[in-house]
Amino acid sequence: MSKILIVEDDKKLRQELETFLNKNGFEAKGLDNFDNTIQDILEENADLVLLDINLPYTDGECIMLAGIPNAPSVYAPTVNPNLAKQRQKQVLDKMVKYKYLTQEEADKIYEEE
């Protein structure tokens, strides 16, 4: 049975998704505390994560961008340097937006080979 983690701060929507998926042959669980979202997602080891990109305390888009992609070799700099640089830029932009880095720090990292 596939395990699905629902990361959604709208309680009603989260419960409806969880009920629907459980009734249709999936093992679904909703995450309802967002203090340690990234750690909680990793600990659940789900087959699929349904992720709200507008979460309290954490930006769901940052979680998605920083996560390990399904095809990590596609983003390997030795295989596809352009895609690797694009992904790096996306992550750095979000880190600046949420004040984990200054723009100057992000630019310096991006310029490194």
C-alpha cells in the first residue's frame, strides 16, 4: 500500500484528502504541526508528499526546491550543467527571499564553479 503524506495547513482540506485517500486504498496521513516541517517529512518516509506551497513558518516551495529530485542524475553538473545551474539559482533566490542569505552571498555562490 502506498503511503501518502499530506502537508496542508487548511485543516478541513487536509482531513478531506486524508479520508478520501484512505477510503481508496492508500495509507494517508496528514501533517498538522508545521514547526519542523522538513524533518517531519523526512521521518515519515512517504511514497508521495502532497505539499501546500504556502505553509506557516516554512515555505513549501523552498522545501520542494531543496529536496532531492526524483531523478537526481538529471541535475548532476557533469551530466547537465545548465539544469544544475538553473536549480541552484532557484534555491539561492528562495534563500535570499526568506533571508537565509544576502543577495551578495547568493551571487558569490552562484558564480563559483
